[in-house]
Amino acid sequence: MSDGTTHSTPSGSDRAALLERRLKRERNAREQAEALLREKTQSLYATLQKSQSAQKDLELALWASQESFWNWEAENDIMEFRSFSLHSESVSTWSGTLIELLERVHEDDLDGLQFHWSMALHGNRDRIEFSFRLKLDSNFQWVRLRGRVLKRGKAGEALHIVGTTKDITQQRKAEQSFHLMASAFASSREPMLVLSPDLVITECNDAYIQLIAAPFKEQCIGLDFNQIFIAEKVDKVQLALDKQIRFESKVKTQNGEIKVVDISVALFETYQQTSSYLIATMRDISDRKRNEAKLRQLALHDELTGLSNRNSLRESISGLVQKEQHFILVFIDLDGFKAINDNAGHERGDIELQRVGALLTAIFGPIGEVGRWGGDEFIAVLPNQNVEEIAERSERLISQIEEDAITVKTSELRLSASIGIAEFPEHSDNLESLVQCADAAMYRAKELGKGQAFIYESGLYESMTQQVSMVNDLRRTVENHLLDFYIQGKYDLNGELKGGEVLCRWISGLHGVVSPAVFIPIAEEHKLDSAIGLQALEAACDYISIMESQQGDAIPLSVNISANQMLDPEFPNQAMSICMDNDVSPEFIELELTESVFIRDEKSALRALNTLRDHGFRLSLDDFGSGFSSLSYLRSFQFEVVKVDKSLIQGIHQDSKANALFNGLIAMLKSLQIDVVAEGVELESYLPFMEQADIQLMQGFYFDKPMPYDQFLARHTTEPNR
């Protein structure tokens, strides 16, 4: 049935248009889909690129922090370590089972690592952190392991753990060094402190607490370091310039004691100089300072007398000379001290030195400095004094020194003093020559008879210099065997030569003919007498050998031996050796000694005399009748010969008392069966008295004077005896 509408059929062109529209819609839809796909692809690519960049950034961050990545999965029980570098292609990997890893762990760290791992696997702890020693190469390294559980199973067991590791070997070493330093700081015997830059105490050790006697450390923390000193303090300016200072100061402890300390403060700066601190080290040097003071006391004071010593005196004199201040120098030399020291003993000698020191202090101490120059020599340094008044004080000192007498056996010994006085700058303007001037004045006092004071006069020093020159000349002469040895004969009552005495003579190229009375005392004072005695003995043996070879017979010769030589333990053997070397019997040698040897040391003298007698030497006591002339010496030792001093012979032809004394002495000696030699026979008028006293041998200018040996030998081989 028709509705009345008319329907037309599409034409071919309409169908083509419809198809074109449909294709256009499809093309648009495809282009939109392609555009969306490109957009999604680009987004996915950008995301991938971003992911890769993030991964690279993470790897670089791990590399920069020196961390390594590790991963563990329960499924295969593999532990994998990955270490990254700046370049992605340089990645090192180590993997292995947990058992293989534990095999590389230090045995002391196994229990700890297993505990932390178990807590992560089966406990509720998702984080793990532990440090242990791991051997990946040949040596153990400290490793810090950090991790986190990412996945757990149904029973709560860990299935996947990841984390980082880091080599902390150097950090551990640094921590160990720090702990050692902290331990050393705490246990150091030296007081140590840590200070802030403004010198506030921030830390101190136990040694410092003990130094200042604080009850506890808290009392010290926060104090200003400079406040603890009562002397020199830290110089902040100098410390800032030098970074380190050292000085000495004093601290007062909390119990009131004052201690001397040596302080060293050094500035330290932290890494990159972001902050700074100070380390102060202190040392208690109180004992050292006390010892130094004692040493200075010893260095500047004489231990025996307590007076200033030579060093102190020189300092005082030098100070006055530098200030050009007028002063008087008094040089005191004791007379007779050697005899007291030798005969009364060194202890008594020390007592006498102390007594003299006290007298010097009493007289000169209030106006100057008194000291012991050395041995038995003293010096007083007296500023701004009058020389005449000092001379009077010196005389008073001598009188007080001479007051005490010392009795030794039957002898009385007294100490005295010779004093030389010199002025600065009148007599000299320098230390050395001023002392020499005072010394020269002192020697002049000795030459005038000792026991007196003498003020220096012009020319005295030159005279002393000449004496020094003589000493040096004599020493060279003795050392080179240049002394001459003369002979003076000994004759009987008939004038026949029976013996001789070897006498030393010195003819100096500098000083001319020097009398034995001058050079023998010098030789004894400077210890040249022993060498002279041995040379005289050699000359005597030489003369005896010549006489025997030329005449077939020889006379005995006597040689003078000093007390120093007689008391030398080596002398008896030396004398015997000289005789043996010259094939001379000791019976031809007569050794003459004086009584002084007994005063020096009687026991040693008797021992030496007995030894010499046992060797065969004849022994003679010389100068009998002079000095002390104690008869006890004749009783203590049997001398073969006694030489009567010429002082007992002079005047016997004119003075009846002198003659009676002489005859009585000779009679006594003959009763002791001792041979007697009378010396000093200078006049023919003495001969009858010699005959009356029955003298066996005589010696003196009447018969002959000492002469060189060749002259002596020629005289007695060409002339008949007197």
C-alpha cells in the first residue's frame, strides 16, 4: 500500500560522494590514531629516557659517595654486589651465595653479621646496618653494609633485600687514630689542655688536675687559661703570628703551692680551616729550677767556705769594670798553709780555710764581696773604699789569722798571710791585669818577709812577669837536661879527699847565673825538684863511673834529695834503677835529706829511708843544727852521717859558748856512733877546733869551691892532696 510519498533511487554520483565522505572519515580517524600513537610512543620514549637518566644519576651518585649497590633474593640465595664508575661501561660485579659471602668475613665479625641478617630475614626489622671486615682481594677491608627488605613472604620471611655498601677502612683507621690520640691525651703524664681560640679551657687531662690539685675536672673547664698564671702569660698576638709559643711561668695550685711550669701552646685548624682550637702542654719544672738554683749556688760559691768562688768573683769584678766604678782588689795568700795541711792533715787544713773565710767575711764582708780564688788564695772586691783604710784592715786580718797556733808533735805551726792590694782604675783598667797587679803586690809582700800587706807599685807586675819567665825557663832547662852539676870535695883532718857532694848549678841564657837559693825553691814550688834530684843522681853515677875508669878507684858522692822526692813511693826503685844502669854500687851514693821530710810525713819518710838503706844507700841528715833540729829523728832512725850546719861552726874560734855548743853536739853524735861532716869550713883558724872535736870529714871554701867535674877531676889527679 502506498502512503503517497514518492521515493527516488540514488544515482551513481550520489553513491560516489557518500563513499568519499566515508573514506575521509576513516582517513581522519586513522590520522588521529596515528597521531595519538606517535604521542604515546614519544611519551613512552621520554619516560624511558628519563628512567635511564635517573638510573645513571643514581649510579653516579653511588660512585661519588663511594657506595656499591647490593641485591639479595631468597629464590636463588644469591648476593650480588655492583660497583659503579664514572662511565657506565665500567661496572664491576661480584655475586655469590650467602654462604660464599660469609666465608670471606673475618671470624670475629661473623656472629654479629649473622645476628643482624637473621633479624632482617625473620624478624620485624626491615632495615639492616652493620660494619664488618670482608676479604675481597688479599686483605681484609672494613665494609659498612646498609639494606632494606623490599618484599616478604606469607610467613613474614624476607624474600628480597637491597641496599648499599661502602669501604670504610680509612674511616676506621682515622677513628682508631682518634681514639689513640684521645687515650694518649687522657693518660699523658704531662698536663694537657684543649683551649678555644679565646683561651677558654674546654678540656683537660688528669695530669693537669693533679698539677693544680683540683678536686674534680669541672672546676677547670670554662676558665680563662691566662688566669691560672701568676707570672708570664700567653701572648695572643705572638701566638697568632707564630702559631706556636713556648714560655715559662708560675701557677698557684689550689692548695697554695707555687709551681714553675714550662708551657707550650700550639694553634690547630680543622679541615678546610672552618674552625680552630689550641693545644696547651705544661710541664712541672719546679724540681729542675730548684736544682738549677743549687747548681748556680755551687757554680758561684765555694763548697768548703761558703764564700764566692772564682766564677762569682770574676762576674763581680767584670761588672764593676764595665760600669767604670772605682774599687779596690785585695789578694790574700796564706803563708804556712802547706805545712799545716801536710803535717796536721787535710781536715785541719780545711778547718783553717773556714776560719780564714770567717775572718775575711767579718773584716771585708760589710763593705764588699769576699771569695776564695782557689787553694789557699782569697780575694776581696771592695767598691768605693780608701786604699789606706783597706791596708789597715788587711794588717788587722793578718794579726787575727796569726793568733791561732797548731801543735803538731813537738812543733808549733802558725798560719799567716801575705796580702797584695791594687786599685781600679789607678793600677789597671781591666780584670786580668788588675788581678795580676794585686798578685804581684802579694808576692812582693812575701819577699819582704811574709805576714804583711803591700800596695801595688809601678814595676811590680813586670818583676813578677820576669819570675814567670824564670819558671818557664827553668822548666825547659830541666826537661832538656841542661842543668850543670858541680862537685865540692869532703876532706879529713889531713886534707885528704875522702868524698864529694854533687851540687846543681843553673846558667840561664835569659837570666844569667841563677843562685841555687833562688831556683831551688822555685823548683820545689813548681814540682821540678824530683826531676832535678834524679838528674843529680845520674850525674853522680856518671862521675863515679868516669873516676873508676880513669883512676881505678872512686870516691863516694852525696846527692841532695828534696822532701817531695823522698816521700815519692817510686823514688827508691828509681834510685836503684839509675845505679844499676850505670853499674855503680849504691854504697858509693850518699843521699842527703833535711828534717822537713819528717815534718811532712814521718811514717812515710821512715818507710822510704828503710827501703833505701835495704838497697845499700848511705843516708845523711843535712843541715843539722838549723830549723827545729829535733833529736827524736836521730832516735827514730839511725843515720850513717849527720852534716852539721855551718851556722854552728861560724864563730867557734872566737866565741867560747859557740865552741862549747859545737863540741857538745859532736860528742853526742859520736856517742850515737854517727859519722859527722862539718860544712862551712872557710877559714884555716877553724882547723884546730875541728881536730879538737875529732871531726872525720870537713867541707867548705877553705878546701875548695864547687867546680865542674872535669876541673875537679883534673885538680885531684895532677895536684898532691893538701
